[in-house]
Amino acid sequence: FVESASAACLSPAMVNKRTKKAGITGKYGVRYGASLRKTVKKMEISQHATYTCVFCGKDSIKRVATGIWHCKACKKTVAGGAYTLNTAQAAQVRSTIRRLREGTEV
């Protein structure tokens, strides 16, 4: 009776999280090394996140497959990076194209 009474008075705030640092990569346990798990954690968090749609403005873009992103709100499908919607290289290309376009108009 004492065990059930003490378990009943535990609130969700008092219960510890299952993993402190591992997070989504806790499923790998102690395998593969800390550095690789840290890299994979960054990739998995970014690929499972929702992103803001540039067409409708809602946070509803999710990854469908590698490099394919789909907005549930406006039903648009966009090509992007493997793990993030926008890559650094794509941003650099966009700025270069914009700079060249403005240079030809002048």
C-alpha cells in the first residue's frame, strides 16, 4: 500500500526525463561514439522539425523523403536540403543570382 500511495503523489514535474543529453539519439545507447551521436542528433532534430512555408506562412512544412518537403496547409511540395529545408549553399546561390540580376538591370 505504501508503494502505490507514494507513486500516486508523484506529479509529472517530479519525474525525471529518461535521457539527459542523448535526446533523440538515446535509441543508439552507448554505440557509435559520442561525436557521431552528436552529429546524428543535430541532423535528426532538424529533419523532424516543422518549417515555415514560404507560400502560406504557416509552420506546416514537414520532410517527406530526402530533399522533399511538403506543406500540409497549402499542399505545396518543395525541393530542399536533405536534413533542412534551406541549405547554406542554396542561400548563397540565391544571393548571387539576385546580385547578378540587379547588375544587369542597371
